[in-house]
Amino acid sequence: MSVLNAPLKQHVIDPEICIRCNTCEETCPVDAVTHDDNNYVVDASLCNYCMDCISPCPTGSIDNWRVVSRAYSLDEQFSWGELPMQEDLPDLAGEGAPEALEDEVGKLLEEARRGLGGKPVAPASASKPSVNLYNRGKPATATLTGNFRLTAADADNDVRHLILDFGDQPFPVLEGQSIGVVPPGTDAAGKPHAIRLYSVASPRDGEKPNAGNLALTVKREKGGLASNWLCDLQKGARIEVTGPFGATFLMPNDPAATIIMICTGTGSAPFRGFTERRRRAMPDASGKLVLFFGARRQEELPYFGPLQKVPETLLRKHFCYSRAPGQPRVYVQDAIRGEGAALAELLPQPGAHVYICGLRGMESGVDEAFADICRHAGIDWAALKDAMRGDGRYHVETY
């Protein structure tokens, strides 16, 4: 019997986890990644499996594969709200097909199955998020009701706390999700500017409870189109917003959960939401909140003033300054090692969760610090990290 279809291993993007940051499209050397108002997708006719897009993706949504008898079209992928299940292809090669082809089908299926493992998973107790309710073609419109500088006037970094009000328009978000902001105008080629992603810095019931608003933490970047536009906006300005995005970097609803939060700069945004949610909704929570927060110096640490008012009984704070005058450089990984004994006791507990958010360069240092403290405690960090990730208790979102 002749073989009608050869198997194809197709690269696909998970629309539930993707935060539409455009990193994959910018990275792809063969322009195989594209997007519409709804999803980012991979053109199977162009993708050469170079893997250049895998590492830069901040969520892992890009690292997904399916073995198919026919490639999913772009239109099919644009319509997805979630990834389709892996096809059952036991008879793909047909009865009497060459053994070599049967082996190849099995190999591809096994690779696809392995590709489904190790992906980000939401905490078991997290609420079900709403994802991609508003897109580029149909954005929500928010009004800016607050724009406050978070860093000292003489600090090198200008970081702002922006409050967006949606009025009667529903825009449900959970702690840890992101939204997209649409800068006005077009680029040099006449195309609309790409959406910029920002983590929500307020809890699910809003910056002010039940007021239909949310907060963002925005750092002014030199030459940054969106960041300078946002930081310069005046109260009353109207902003087009997409999202919400993100289905795994979510806060557990379990008051017994211990949450270890590690961040630099504006990576603190989701953890402000976590802390406020715990303070408002779980004042008697037995689980600990632990924060490792890195900045160049105190004046450049967002929310430094408000954080001083958060009691240690709610949030244990470790500030790490790498450029404080007259002081040794301290990074978040140094502070983690300094708390090694306590963390080695916490990490193996089933209620312990780790969240890392900030610049990508911090990720390897943090991982090495956890490996060191676990090694000293006789714990296999690689195995523990994999187990935590599989349980929805280990989350990384760096950029």
C-alpha cells in the first residue's frame, strides 16, 4: 500500500500563554512568525526549525510542537483560542508502510510529547484567567487618571505608576497578567506601531477596589517610543488597550501558599499586585510572602517609599543595591544565598511558589543561587525545579 501522507512536525504558538510581545517575530531570521489582531502564529512553509525564537520568548509559549498529517494553515492558527490536542496518528503511515517511516513517525510523536512537558503551568489554586478579550482590531479604551513618578527626582531612571480607568467597560485581570498598549501613529514604513506589553501592578479588584481601573509600572527608556509617550501623558488622556494576556504567571489563591518573589526594576509590577491581593483578601494568611528586589540604588527602586509601610508580618523584604555609594555590590542572587538555610527549608514544601520577573540577565544568577543552597542542603535543585514547574509552582517571566 502506498503512503499518502508523510508526517510533519509543526511549530505552533500557545495563544493562551503568549503575551503578544512580538519578540518571536522580531527574532525569526526567515520571517516565519507573523500575527494578526488575534494571535501570533508560525508559517509551516517557512519555518526551518532553527530554534532562534525559543530562548528569547519570556513565557515559553513559542516552544510548542504538533505532529500532523496536514499543516495547520495560518487562518486556522489565527482563529485559535487554545492549542489543539496532538492528533492521534497510529495509522498515518498506512498498513504495510516501510518500517523506516513507521520509526520516523514514532520519533516525531515522541519529540512532540516531550515538547509538551516542562511548560509553564498555572498554580492549581489560581483563578481561571480571561485572555485576549480585546485585540488590535477591537481594543478597549481607558482613561489615564493618574501618573506618578516612583523614583527620586535625581535618579537616573524615571519610573512611573500609571492608573488606567475603564469606566463601565469590563476588563477583568488577575495578578500576574499583562495588558497591551497601542501607541498612536505609524512607523517609518507606514505600519501601525507594535503593541507594547506591561504587567499589571494592581490586584484583581483594581488600584482602588471595585473602581474599574488598574495600574501599570512604566520605565522611561531612552529613545523608547511607547515608554516616553506613556510617561508624558497627562490625566484625561485616552489609551487603546489589548488583552489581558497570560495564563500561567498567576497568583495562587491558597492563603497557605508561601510566595517567593524575585525581581528587578519594573519586574516588581506583578508582585505589587500579589502583595495587595494578599493584604486585601487574605489578611490572616498563614503562607509567607518573601520579596528579593534589586536596583542600582535606593533612589532607583520603584515603590521604595510605599514598601516601607508594608509590615514585615505581611511581606519580608530583601532590597539589593548594586551601585549604592560606599557599599559593596549586592544582587538578588547574593541575597538569596544569604537566606539559603530558610529557603532550603521552604522550597521542598508543597505550598512553596517561586516567581522571577525582570531583566533576562538575572535568571541564570538566580538559578545558580538556588542550585548552591540546595546542594548544601542535600537537595537536587534540577529535579526539584522540574517538579515545581510541573506543579505550577515555579514561574519565570524575563525580558
